[in-house]
Amino acid sequence: MSHHHWGGRFERPVVVFTSDQDWAPEWTCQALLDTTATRGVPLHVFRTSPSAVLDRAAADGRITQGWHPNFQAGSSHGATPQEVVGYCRALVPGARTVRSHCFVESTQAWIALAEAGVVADAQVLTAAQSHLEPMAHWTGLLRLPTFFADDTFFTVRPDELELGGVIDALRAPGLKVMIFHPATFGCNVPSEAWYRGNHAAIFGSTDPSAAFTGRGTQQVFHELCDAIGEAGIEVVGFEALVDELLATADVDRPVVGLSRLPQPTGPR
């Protein structure tokens, strides 16, 4: 596996919009789909659970999809990496991209994903870092580091949600993978405290009455889109970028049979 500079592909900013479903109410999924369509940005959704709204959007070619497996203890997806991957395969057959719930990962999980045909992840979340480029994971997966996530942003910038530094970094060279969650977007969440205090109402809701009415995640999304447009920054689809990178990458492809390798030993 050799080093790759991607042919100067990321000497200018390249933006990619993604979403983690996180068992969100259907109306919040629809709200995010409607807004990204209105803004003309392609959206890639990492799926956790059944959703007629997202299934229709995928069937109509309005979104692309990947897996959002929950590898945490007590997961409804399964008790082992193989069970979790099996759940994801049944939920979104043929998906080849992943970001795990809460960014949980392990050697065993990534071996199982590689053996299932996953070719790329968006797993590493940065603090709006500039000059990001894809990395090559040892399993052969392309790892596209993530630039921005709505929930971590409103956690560290509660209420005022000041975007100055993020926009400066957005204009700098590098890959800019964004995360917007349907529930936090649809409910216009302004802070971690508000989200936690309204969690039950959000996930029991069937309409926008659960949404925050002040400055929140929706305004952040629109301001970032405005900044992208004003700066003329390229926006690409996640799957399209993965195809492009795989066609040029000087890295090994995922290896079938990795589970036959010796497994780590130690305390269990």
C-alpha cells in the first residue's frame, strides 16, 4: 500500500453532504430531504432502521445510501460484528459505504465490513479541520475523514452557533464531509441541552410542532450552503466521490477472508 496524493484533487475545497439516520421520525427525514433538494445538494444517508420515506427517496434516485451500524453493547442491530453487519445487509442490500453509530469501531467490525463488500467509510470526525484528504485503512477501505457534524457543533457552540471559524476552514483546501442528522435538522436543535431535554418529544413526534423556533441547526445548514455558493466551492455526491477515488487510488482493495487472520488476544 503506497502513499497517494490524489492528483491534487483536494488542493481546493470539496464538499460532501451526508446524514446519519439515527432512528429519526419520518417527518424529520422528509424535512431534510426537502431542504437538500431545494438547495440542490446531493445527500448520502447512512441508515440505521426501516424508513418508507428514505426507501422511496433512494428508489427515486434522490439520495444514495450506506450503513450506520450500531456496534455498541446492547445494540438492537446485533450482539456481534457479524450480526450487526447481517442486519445492515438486510436493511440496505448492496450498500458499500459505512459510518458507525457514535463512531464506534474495532478491528473485528472493520474486518466484517470489508468482507461484506464495504469499500469506504466516513468514520473520523475532526473539529472542522482544513486540508483533509482520504486515507487508506489497512483493510483496504477508503477512509474519508469528516469535516463537520451538526450535533458536535451545537455541543461546543451552544445557542450562539457562531460559524466564523468553520466557514474560514470551509474555504481552505481539503475534503469537507458534512453530517446533518434528520432529527436535529428537522427539530432545528440549538444545543445539546435542548436536545436532551426534548429527546422524548422529538422521537415521539409526528410533525414540526416539536421543532425549536429560534436559531438552530436549520440556520446553520443554510448559512453553510450560502457560504459554499458564495465561494463557488465544489459539491459532490458521496458515492460519486468514492467511485472517483477508487478509480485512481493506489491502495489495496478489501481482502476477502480477513476473518481467517489471527484475532487479537487479551482481556475480554
